[in-house]
Amino acid sequence: MPTRCPCLSGLPYDECCGRLHREDSHAATAEQLMRSRFSAFAVGDAEYLLATWHRSTRPPALELDPELRWYRLDILGLSAGGPLDREGRVEFEAFYRSPAGAGSQRENSSFLREDGRWYYVSALD
């Protein structure tokens, strides 16, 4: 039985974000990149997160908290970020559980497309 994708698209992981994580293809939109980055947090793929982080804001390393279990992503709003756009914004809320309890992270993220690939830039105020 195929594993459902953590981004909640309804597709199996291998057909959805898994193909992006394996670099079989690249995100076509800022929203698709956001969903794949959420899934990378959910499956613990720090390498993918760093590879899709824009070089101007990318940290030198990324250590994921193994006790956080990311289980739900709600896309709250989009601005641009389509296949032909250069910039985009995605507002989301991501939900997690940990031994300390449950919580969420809400963010309005900016994305930039360079050489046909989308990159996460930063959280906006």
C-alpha cells in the first residue's frame, strides 16, 4: 500500500513530493515547492530543504528536531508564484506534535524562481 504524501495532496508520496525529493522533477510553482518542503520536514530530508533554500538566505547547515512530527499543512493564501512568475508568496500553517505537546507554525513565505527552479527565500513580517 503506497504511503500518502505528508503534504495532504491525496496522492501517494512517491507520485507527489517524493519525486521532487528524489529530483526526478522540480516544483512548477511556489505552492508546490512549499508543499514539498513541508513534506521534507515531515520525512526528515534536511538535504532537500537546504537544496531548495535560496543561496542568499540559506544557512550553512540544518539540523531537524527528530522529536517533532509534522502532520498537517494548511495553505492559507497565495500571491503569484505560478510557472511563469519570478516571485511568489505562500501563507501557510503547519501543525506538529512533540513529546512536549502539539503546536503549529504560521508563516507567510517568499519564494524566488531562478533558472526555472523555485527556491524558498524567507519568512515575511
